[in-house]
Amino acid sequence: MKSQERSMPLFSQMITDFWRAQFLNGDVLYSDEAFTVAINPDLEEDSRVMVLETIDGRVMAVLTPAMADKVGLNQHEDLSEEIFRWKLNEAGVAMHGADYLFYFSEADKNVLLQEYLEGDLRRLTKQDDAVFSEFESSASEQDLDDAFVELDHWAVFGSFEQNRLVCAASMYPWEGNSQIADLGVLTLTPFRGKGHARKVVLSICKYAYDQGYEPQYRCQFDNYASTSLAKAAGLTLFGKWNVISPDSID
């Protein structure tokens, strides 16, 4: 991301505090203006190595003590992002593949909260089970897996066309007790490109703010349709987040 280095937009304090806590809770092994590495024994198994690249060009990494030993990090050496990634590679540590993280900047949040959304949009409940089941049966297994939209999530919104549910988004509180709500969205293939997804994303994000949550839009960096939707909804790229691959062997 060095070639795209720029200043960081003003995001909420909740977002910046959340990510600082993920990467700076523990012993800081190395830090300079561009790169920081910390050791944290309390990381979960599936996040025992994490890397975050924010759009202002900074990179933060955190590892468990066991993974730091495996990679060959020690307290007395100078590090850089390049050296760190080389050490991961030499130790056979594979990363899962980066997710883009999008949030509303403070300015765009205010725009969102004042926006009036037209269309057949509403919150879905358990009483919509039959409607949602029909929606799921019309989507491919791959789309369902990628979107992870579920009727029993914390919040679910849908867009209808001729009384048929054609697009749905759901949210759930992310990473334990955080006030960040992770969202997924899915539009049935014949109804894409008609603005349904943008309106559903905006609707569910407005709801999240009303409930005291910060909406988070997360997608694989090579999912161009999803990144385009995030931008169309007014979300701003915060950074790229990566964790160790489930297939990486200790």
C-alpha cells in the first residue's frame, strides 16, 4: 500500500481505539513511524499472526510468543515490514488473504444519517422466514457463503421488488464485545445493478448507528463488485487486515 499512501480520514474514535487494542495490547517488540510489531500471548488460535495496513501507509503486526519464536523475532534487532514479511515466508507462515475494511468517516456518517431512502425497504424478522427461505433458494451456494447473510443475525434488512425479496443484508456484533457491527449483503443475480444493495447497506448502517454500533463493511481485496458497492454507499477504505491461514502449520 505504500504507493497509495495518503492521510487518514477522520474515523470515529471507536474504530481507531478498537484496532489499536487489537495490535498494541501486549509487548511492543519494535516500532517506528511506519511499522510496529507487538507480542500478545492472548491472541486467539485463528489470529495468532495478524497484520493491518492502514491507508496512511502504516503497518502494524502482532503475534503470539510461540509464533514470534517460530519466525525468529528478537527484542534487539531492527525491523521493517519487508524484513518481517520475509521472516514469515522463511518460517513457512502463510497468511489467509487480506480483507479490505471500510467504515464511514465522521463526515459521511452525518450525510448518511440525514439521507432519506426510497423504495420497498424494511427490517426483516423471524416472521419473514418463508420469504427469506425463498430468497436463499434463489441464490448460489457460493454467493451465500461469500455474503454470510443470515435471518437470525442481530439485524437484517431487505429490499423487495414486486413483493419478492431480492436483496438482503445482515449484521452481527464483531469480535466479542466490541461496538462494531460486521455486515454482509447479497443481491440475487437478476436484480443486480439496480441500486438494491446500496439502499439496503445504507438502511442497515443507519439502524446500526441508531443502536450505538459502528458499521463495518469487510470484503476480500480482489472482490471488485463488493469494493465498488462499499464506495457507492459512501464508505471509506480504512485499511487491509490479514490473519494467518488456517492451513498454516506451526
